[in-house]
Amino acid sequence: MSEQSSANFIKQFQMLQIPRVKLQMLFDMIISTMDFGSGFLDTDEVNLLREVAVTLGVDPMKGTPYEHARNYPHPFDGGSWKNCKCRTCLQLESHSSHRS
């Protein structure tokens, strides 16, 4: 691996600190857009919005467009997807971006 590609790989996994209020503003802006729910989000993007919602303490269904809602069969209990054993949550748990 070249030094440049190694640096890009490391940069990819750096953590950012974003003030909660800014993240909430961004989340609200995304879910309030007229395009939200028009089919332009794929499953990975919906999962990201749902993860942000949980981080903010918001029901993740607020970040779930109607056409994706059937993939999330249970109500939000204020907990974490890590505690659920439904097929969707198990798939999330196995996804590399969710590993601790």
C-alpha cells in the first residue's frame, strides 16, 4: 500500500465531533426536504439516518421514508438496535460500520 493510499484509508475512519444542535439541525433539514421519501435514499442511507436519530434520542422512524418503513417492523423503545434480534437489526449489527 502506498503512503498516499494509506493516508486516505486512515482519513476515511477518522472521528469528527459535531455539536448535537448542529447534528439535529442537519437531521431536521434532511427529513424536512421535499425530496425525503421520494425514493432517492438507499438502505444504507436510511440506516445512517436511523442511527443519527437514535443518537439524538429521536424515534428512528422519523428518519425512515415510507417506502423503507416495512423493513423496520418494531417500534423504537429508546434503546439500541444492538438489543434487538429481528432480521433487520441483526443485519445492522453484522455491518462493519456498527462494530465497536
